[in-house]
Amino acid sequence: MIKLTGLIKRYPGRTVTANAVDGLDLEIPEGKLVSLLGPSGCGKTTTLRMIAGLERNDGGTIEIDGTVVSDPARRIFQGADRRPIGIVFQSYAIWPHMTVEQNVMFPLRVGKGKVAREVARQRARTALDMVGLADFATRPAPDLSGGQQQRVALARALVRQPKVLLLDEPLSNLDKGLRDRMRDEIRAVQQRLGITTVFVTHDQDEALAVSDDVIVMNHGRIVERGMPQEIYTFPREEFTARFLGVSNSVDGVVASVEEGGSVTVTTGSGPLTCVNAPQLREGEAVSVFMRPESLRLSRKDGPWKGTVEFSIYHGDCWDYHVRVGDDLLRVRVYREKVGIAHGQSVFLSPDPESAIVVPKSGADAGATGDAAGVDDAAAAPTAAKSATVSGSR
Ligand SMILES: Nc1ncnc2c1ncn2[C@@H]1O[C@H](COP(=O)(O)OP(=O)(O)OP(=O)(O)O)[C@@H](O)[C@H]1O
Ligand SMILES: [Mg+2]
């Protein structure tokens, strides 16, 4: 179990209002894998390094497996070598002058928990077996592929049988196919060992695929926490919706509230019924988010009429950018051989089941954008908003 309470990190030269980590409260249950997901600079690595003891927190406490390992107010600080953790970095940090086995043995041959060479060798073999590298023990480490080197790093992190595994973007140096395979292997090893794990990533697909819970972060704070399917299907915060690629948003006003939690919203594109939207009031200003694949496109009919401005072919699907009134909406269409010409009129039907309605925060909720542009557009999720929408599950 990991428990972070009011965790704060200030770097010299930065103002108090821009703490790198700004009052983080987080509890990770025994045996669970939780990912920290957020844009560059949001404080993921800093949080991980504080849990590891590689960085000192300026405020708050860190508890690992029932022991407070850091609490500056009480002058408690255990360094990394005294914490029951294993860590894997983005750069594998494999020692090139050693064999695979020597790399994995290393943590057992130094410092306080030092064990005899033969014992260390046995444990290294067990760890290498765990990551599928038993046959590579005597190879010089540099003679391995990137994926294999990352597995060595994982074996080395696991060899001391830590209570907690910390992974900082462990897959980002691997190519796509290998990344998916390693991701699944990490999850399999983590579940087999039942080891409490923090997985840092800025890749939403990766976070959704491996996690028990996803923690969405921005500006050193937690924006939202939830199971992957909750976070993906019904994000409660505009920031989360945008960061998870819900690139379409239209502004509107609640025209009527029906029984059972659905609402009809008047938008510039036309009326829209949304099923999962309780606790909204008539007349309330809202933003409605829609995934590109939840808008149905037809050449013949549908409630919203628009014009194709441009299209992008992805192999398995087309993305059409359709102008509907003031809004430019991205629509994803699968199983279509012939694309639709630019300038052609089309009709869109939004899916009432998958539209995400959030009260308008006063920030610029009307701008379309993807993860790259998310930082400024959704910087101010308000407490009121989260309170209102949290009932929508
Ligand atoms: N040693 C340092 N000195 C000063 N500022 C730092 C230091 N390390 C990080 N920061 C700042 O703290 C903030 C959080 O950085 P951090 O590395 O934790 O972000 P991150 O979420 O891991 O980003 P990325 O996805 O790019 O790795 C950033 O604004 C960064 O510039
Ligand atoms: Mg980082």
C-alpha cells in the first residue's frame, strides 16, 4: 500500500503558486496498478521520484507498506536504498560493462541488504526467468535489443522483491509493436506477483490498458481518478475528456430535463438528447463532448446537416472534419472504401448514449483540440463542476 498525503514539491526559483507537485492526496491499495497520466510537466516523474526517495518532498507525507518513509514536518526521511521499492526508468540505465546476470545481481551485492554471490546469482536467475530472459544470463548487456534491455531493467527492479514497483514511462523508447507486447508483459508480471505498482505515462491508451485505476494529473494536482472504463466513457472533468481524445465539443443550453436523468440540449448545430446527464438544470450552460466514433455519418439524413471540410485516411478508418454551423466536428468512419469528397453535404447523428455533458466551467469550453492543446484550454476545472457531474455515473 502506498499513501501520499498533501504531497508538495517546490523547485528553487519557482513561485509558491507553481509547485511542481501541489498537495497530492493518493492512496494505492495493496497489489493494484495505478497509472499517473497527464501532459508533459504535470509532475508525474517528480511524484514518482518522491515515492522512490530520489527526491525530497517539501511538504506532506509518504507512507509505504504501513511505514512513514518521509515527513519533513517530523524530520523523517528514508533514502531510496532503505525503501522497499524497485524502479524502472525510461532510459533503461543498464550497465554496459556487465552481463545481463551481473546487471540484475547488482542491487543484491551493494548496500545494506547485501547477500552472498551465489544467493544473488540464484535470485537474479529467478528474476530473469520471470521476464522471459533466463537464456540470456551470460550475454553482455549491450548485445540485447531495446525490448530485452527493458526487461533486464524490470528484472533488476524486481530482484530485491520490493513491496512497490515504480515505472517511469518504461515503454516510450520502444517501437509500437514491442511497446504493446512489453505493456502486456509488465501487466502480467505485476498481476502474477501482486505487487503494488505506480506506472507513469503520458499515453492514454497505455494507461487505459494496464491500470486498475487511472489518476489524471495536471499542474501538479490530481484532476480525476477512476477505473479505465469510467474515465474513458464518462470523464467528469473537461480536462480529462480532452486529454483522452474526446476532441469534439459543442456549447449548448439545457432546454429540458427528462425523467431518468436525460436532458435535451439546444446547440448551434441542432437539438441533442444526452442520456447520462442527471443533476443539470433547465437553462444551464453546458459543453457536450463527443468522441469521433460516436457520431454517425450519413449521406442521406440525420438531425445535423454539415459539410465535409477535409478528410484523413488512416487505413482502417476515415476521419472527416465536418463543419456544422460554427462547429468543426471530427467524425470517424470505419469500413468504408470510398471517401467522401471535400465540400459534400452530409448528415450527422450524435449518439445520446455516449455524449458527455459537463456544466460549462467559464473557461474556453468551445475550443476543439486534442491532448497537445489541452493544457491551457482546460486548466481550471472547478469544484462546483466536479460536484455536479460526479452523479452522472
Ligand atoms: N530538477 C528540477 N529543477 C527545477 N524544476 C524541475 C526539476 N525537475 C522538474 N522540474 C519542473 O517540475 C515540473 C514537473 O516536472 P516532471 O518532470 O515531474 O513532469 P512530468 O509530468 O514527468 O513530465 P514529462 O511527461 O515531460 O516527463 C515541470 O514544470 C518541470 O519543469
Ligand atoms: Mg516525466
